[in-house]
Amino acid sequence: MRLSEFIRQDLEAILQEWETFAASLLEPDQKMDKIALRDHVKDILKAIAVDLTEPQTEWAEKQKSKGHNDLLDAKGKASITHGKERLASGFSLNAAVAEYRALRASVIRRWQKSLLDTATSDAEIGDLIRFNEAIDQSISQSATSYTFEKEQQARVFDSILSSLPDLCFTFALDARFAYVNKAMSEFFSLPPNQIVGKQFIDVDPRSGSEIQHQIEHVIRAKTELRGEINHQNPSGESQFFDYLLVPVLNQEGSVEAVVGMARNMTERKQREDRIWHAANHDPLTDLPNRRLFLDRLEQQMKHAARSGSRTALLFIDLDSFKEANDRFGHETGDRLLRLVADRLRLCVRESDPVARLAGDEFCLLLEDWIDIQSIELIAGKILTALASPFSILDQTVQISASIGIALSPQDASTPEDVLKKADQAMYLAKLAGRNQFRFFASLEAS
């Protein structure tokens, strides 16, 4: 029996056998109905059967032997569709090609079995050769279609990523760049071919070490990682990024790559910082406000409790400020408060917080002070600084200050309590004649 006739007669049996094999190539999460599994193969076999019945010129024979087929017949169209749809269904290229190899083996085995022990004629041998050439052509067309489709997807994917403002990149298992998008290339001011193949630390020595370790962690732990980084460019400008690193797992659950994306959050970070600063600082003097000062005081008191050190809180109220404000006007009063803030900053270490609580009330925190004499020296320095005349808008303004001092932990154990007791000590200084300081302990002694 000629092969073309056999294919037509045995087509359903071949397809049933084929269907079982194709289904075995599916992954557990892949779903394809039986018609989708066999439709392309059925069209290919029908086209091959028709081709086998037609005479073949010497030129066509040579072309087919080289794997060429200039005319895109029904078999070619089915093969191209097969390659595209197998890619879309999640088949690997090897699995798609394996389908054809199994089909070849199935048809030849069943056909030879049907021939029983009869001698194979030259015509049947010719059929076999032409059948193998047809299958090879189908493999080539399907694989070409599969590859073209995959490359097209890669081009589309790259075009999408290149249009994004976010930095997109992938790493191989040796933690070297395998892909960077246009934004990433522009960020480093390097063409992609000078980034791919290098490690992060090679192209970004300033921040790359930390990212490099995190990439290696993602590969080891098989888990995604989110983070933020403050990147400083060569000109010294800081940029804030949040980033995500995600492991890419193959079908066996092993990491085969790491995908990363980073977003420039500099503007948002700056906006958040401005909002936070406005919520926690006095708009007139730019000193910390009451809320931020109490938070800093609480943190310092916790530190002091652990280390056994002592904290001093100085509550400062300006003497005669209301009179100066009424006499010279609110603009002069505002400038006076700003100058007071400047002088207070100069009286203490940069690490010692100075705050404006409200009106003409200021607070100052001396951290890790262990002797009363040092605190008294600072308080005296403040009184001298604030008693010196202020020159504002061609006016000379004279004020002074009264200071109350409370110590932690001996005077109080909570931020609100130590502030309250320093306030009480300040009123004692007011009653004593102003322009002086008093410790809260003296209240208890009196």
C-alpha cells in the first residue's frame, strides 16, 4: 500500500496515538483540549498525503532535500500555525519539535506493520524519503515560526520596557546583568552592551555592593526582596529609588534568573520630607516644634535609661518680649524670635536639640550631661547671649530670659513630666527677678 493511501485510511488511528503523546508533553498547569492538540497535525498529514500523490520534478526534489520549499502550501501554513500556537500554549521548542519526531516514528511504524512481510518497492521507498523530507520541512517551518514569534515577543517586550521611565533589568545566576532597558542604560550613561555581562558593582561602585549582596540573597533564598536606596551620582546629587528583585523559577523550581525594577522616588521623597518638616518644625524659626521635641526627648530618655546617663531640659521663656512686640511691631517681633533661635543654636552642641514650643517659649535638651556645673555654664551662656541687644530694622531691642531646668531621671520619668517640671522651675526664675535660671530641685528644697 502506498504511504499516501495508508495515511488517509489510518488517519484517525494515527491521530489518536498522536493525541496521547502530545498530551504527555503538557505541564500539570497547561490545559489544551483534544481538538487543539491534534488540529495542526491532521492538516499536516492531509497535505503530505496529497503531496505524495503528485509527481515531483528534479528541481523540487533537490529543493526539498535542502529543506527548502518556496511554495507555502497547506502543510506549511499548518506548520507555521503549529509553531505559533505551541509557543502561546507554553510548549518549549524542544517539546514542539518532539511532536514531529514522534509523528514520524508513529506513521512509519504503523505503515511498515501494515505492509507485513511484503518486499518494499522502489515507489514505497520513494514515498518514505518524500515523507521524511516533508516532516523535516514541517519541523523547520514550525521551529522558524516558533522562534520568530518568540523573538517578536522579545522585541515587543523590550519596546514596552524601553518606553517605561522605571529602571528594568535582569540578572543571570552569576549575578551579572543579562538585560537592561533604555532607562537603565541612560541612568548609567552607558550603552546596554557595556552593562550586560557586568555585575552591579562594576557599573555602580557607590551603591552596587549592597545591591549585589541582595541579588545573591534572592538567588539563594528564592524569594523576592524590596528595598530603598539613596544613590549618589558622580556630581554628588542624591536620588532615592525603591526597587524590587524577583527570582524567576523554572519548571523544576530552580532559580534561572532574577528580574529587577527600580523607580525613582526622589520627587516623592522630597515632597514627603517637606510635608514631614512642615508638620514637625516651627514655620517662623525652623526649629523643631513641640511634637518633634517631645519625640526626641522620649528617645533620649530611653537611651539615658539604658546607658545610665543624665539628661537636662532647659525651659526658656523670654522676658519683656510682649512689650518689645507691642512697641516695635509684629514684624520686629518675628525677626526677634528668629534671632533668638540663632543665638540659642550657637550656645549648644549641634547634636543638642533646640525647639520653639509656642510664642516666646523655647526648649533646649542637653544630652548625656553628668555634672551640674556644666549645665550651669550652658544656662549662664544662654542668659548672656539673650541679654545682649538685638539690632532689628534700625532699632535696638533689649530683652532677657528666664530658664527652668529639670533633670531626668531624678526629677521625672516621662517626657511630659520633665517638661512640666522645667516649666515650673522657669516660673520660679521669673518670680526671683528674671534673667536667671533655676533647677526644679530648688522647688522641692524651698
